[in-house]
Amino acid sequence: MNVHVKDDVSDRVLDIVNELKSLEGPLLPILHAVQEEFGYVPESCLPLIGRELNLSRAEVHGVVTFYHEFRHHPAGQHVVRICRAEACQSMGGREIADHACRQLGLDWHETTPDGRVTLEPVYCL
């Protein structure tokens, strides 16, 4: 993950968009590449992505918020993912999740104050 300032974010996001916008259905690959670059999808880049793809900011925001794997804030150094799907919950996943939350002092999508651990839910199929 890069250390960046706002102008660097815009410049790099524009580079990513230009690299991938010729793909069919480029929005998801672009969002994945942005998250790979920065560790999350900065809110400030959504209008830029929308403009370059001829989409509204709302359309881009809708995709980012629909998919659980896109982060809205930088993650910690380590990301702990625990399945929240019903099948896993019935096999002890709820107890594991409760234990992790207690031990880390976190709720879902939170990061420890020292920035070392982020707790994220996932849903297996």
C-alpha cells in the first residue's frame, strides 16, 4: 500500500482508469485495481472514475457499497476475515466471531488503534 497525498491519489487513479477502461465492463476491474494500489477505495476518487467511464458518482458508489470486499478506509497491517454465512454460523462461526471481537476489542470493519488488525466479515457460498 502506498503512502500518498490527495494529488497522488487522483493521478494514480487516473492512470489505473486509463489502463483498464477499454475492457468490457471496466468498473469492477478498476475498483479492484484501486483497492490493490491503496488498500481501500478512496471516496474522493469515485467522481473521477465516474467521469472517465461516463457514469454518475452514484452509480460508482452503488457498486462500491454493494460488494463487501471493497474497503472504504485503509485496513490494518493484518486483516482477519471471519465467515458470517449461515452454514458457517451453525458450525461455530458465531462463537469464533464473538471471541475475535472480544479479544481485539473491535466490531466489524474496525481496526485496532495501533493499526495492526482489521476485522472483516466474509460470506462463503
